[in-house]
Amino acid sequence: MPVTLNHYLAVSAVLFVIGVAGVLLRRNLLVVLMSVELMLNAANLAFVVFARASGNMDGQIVALFVMTIAAAEVAVGLAIVLAVFRVKSTTNVDKINLMKW
Amino acid sequence: MTSLLFFVASLAAVGSAALVVSRRNPVHSVLFLIVCLLSVALLFLLLGAQFVAALQVIVYAGAIVVLFLFVVMLINVKKEIVVFHSSLGHRLAAFALIAVLLIQTLAIAVAGTAWVKKEAWMAQSGASFGTVQAVGRELFSRYLFQFEVATILLLAAIVGAVVIVKRKP
């Protein structure tokens, strides 16, 4: 069975939805950050798929930039997790609700 | 052969992603994230994106996941007490949203690309598609401004991370 564009896009869609499930349902802040990485990977996959379909290299360049931004975001996000853990001694997102009304 | 590799890589990616979001021990989640990232790198290779696949392995699985592992080891939660959201209403709403999102995205992915030919969907491109030289040529000519801005973004991230983690004397 030949693998078409739709197969790759379906994989990207399922990866994205699994990432959304992780962000919505998990209570550990680190696993939430990992789920965000899953979503970014799904988007990267979609970009590279469309780059292949159109013969244009732009999709791969954008995937490169998405990877750069993901690295920067993970660095800052993990710094925040460490700083919050020092104060609250927990990574449970239900307990980190200082700004909630 | 490529279709067999595609099915193996996509099953590994989806399976390990499901395991990432469902393990109690965060270290297990990180290890399954590595498997997922390597499977996505294999998918990139199948799509002719050699440089992006190599960067996925080196940057994502090699640097970002190592950073995650450092922080997971520092925080040292051995086993989660509460895995999923405590409130049942929240969980049902989240499941409903996830189901709706899954149906929508799969519908678009499967049926929404009518402009692309079914079998011969890959565009005819030369042997230099996705090579380091091709990416470099684009990055330093058409995307030069974005490249320099990404430099500044990385500088901001480095400074921000150090400032946030610094202990107040």
C-alpha cells in the first residue's frame, strides 16, 4: 500500500493530539513540558511533509527554526520549573496556583 | 521497503508518545520521549530531509532531552501519586476535547488535501533536496534575517534561564 501525504499528516495529527492530552490531563509540570515538545514535533513533521510535497525547501527551514525555538523554550521552561520547585517543593500543577483568583 | 519503514517509524512514534504522557515515573516518560524523537527523525529521513533528521537527533534527542533528564534527576520524583487530574468533570471535559480534536485533525489529514495527487505526491526534486548544502544556501540567503533574529532569541533564552535559576544571595 503506497504511503501518501495523508498517512504522514495522520501521524502528525495523532502525535499532536497525544501532546494535547498530555498537557490537559497530566499533573506533573515536567510531563506537561514534554507533551509540549510532542506537539512541536508534530508540527515539525507537518512542515517537512509539505516541504516534500511542494519541492520547496522552506518547510525544512521553518522546521529548523521551530527546533531552535523549542530548545530556547525548554531551557527557560525548565529554569522556571527549578525556581518554582525551590519555593514550593512540588511540581504538581494543581499546587502551583499562586496567581489563581 | 520505504512503506515498511514508514509503518514501523510511525507506530513507534505514536506508541512511544502515548507512553510518554501516561507513565507514572517521569524518567520513563523522558526515555519514551527519546524513542519518539528518534522515530520522528526516521520519518524525516523517509521524507528526504537529511539535515533536519540529523539535527533532530543531535539537538532534540541529544540536547533538549538531556536537559529534561538533568531537571528530572534534580527534582527526583520517583513515582507520581496523582497521575491525572483529580476532578472527574475536568477529566471528562478534557477527553471530550481530545476526541473532538482527534476527529477534526484526522478528517483534515485524510480528506482535506484534495489538491495533491494521491500516489505521486512527492514533488520531483533534485538530489540536493534536503542536504546540508541546500539548507545552508536557503538559510544564509533568503532567511538571513530570521537566522540572525534566532541568534538573539537564543541569547535571550540563555540569559533568561541563568537569571531565573540564580539563587538570590
